[in-house]
Amino acid sequence: MAEETVFAKIVSGEIPVTLLAETERVIAFPDAFPQAPVHILVIPKTSAYQNVTELAASDPGLLAEMVEVANRVASEHADGDFRLVFNNGENAGQTVFHVHAHVLAGGLKEQTLGG
Ligand code: 5GP
């Protein structure tokens, strides 16, 4: 079995976070190293999927639930507009292999992709 990730420890409560949203299958919490005025992570509670490609292929409904939660936290913590980033693979910058969406929001209009 793959080694437990930091996000599995967050789901189990071993590492405490401020929960910003929770559904039966998804949680959202602030990123520890924010890259935008609002930077929230949305993750499924299951550790079954390492990245968004695996998730989309196996459980598109769960992916849709993550997008719904992203939309909700962007409305509650910013103006409702948001950028949704999934790093897919080590060479794309993925460091935690438990699928997660970065919700980036708050004054990003002038910021280009990657800028
Ligand atoms: P990745 O680089 O895999 O796409 O994103 C992983 C993200 O998880 C990074 O933005 C990093 O700041 C965040 N992160 C890593 N460890 C922790 C943690 O213990 N708590 C929280 N809240 N975020 C974390």
C-alpha cells in the first residue's frame, strides 16, 4: 500500500485544519502556504485517487462534488469567481498524491496563468 499522505492525516484528524466546508465525501480547508489572497484546498475524504485523471475516470460524480464545494467556498471567502488548479503529476508540481483542487480567488484578474 502507498504511504499515507498528509491529506489522509488531515481527513483522519491526525493533522488539525480549519474546516471551511464539509460534505459526506469532501472537505475544504486553507492551504498552509497560500499562493493567492484566497487559497483553499478541496479534497475527497477517500485516499483512493492520486490525481484528477484517476478520479475523473473512476468517479466523475465525486469530481463534480469537489467543483461544487470549490464554488461554495469561493462564494463564501471571495466574490465567487475562482481559478481551479489540479497539479497532475510530479513534473507539473504535484507534491501530495491524494487528489486535491486548489481554489485560488480574490483579485486574480490581472494575473496571467503561471504569473
Ligand atoms: P500540490 O503541490 O501537490 O498541488 O499541492 C499541495 C498543497 O498542499 C501545497 O499548496 C501545500 O502548501 C499544501 N499543504 C501541504 N501540507 C499541508 C498541510 O499540512 N496543511 C495544509 N493546510 N496544506 C498543506
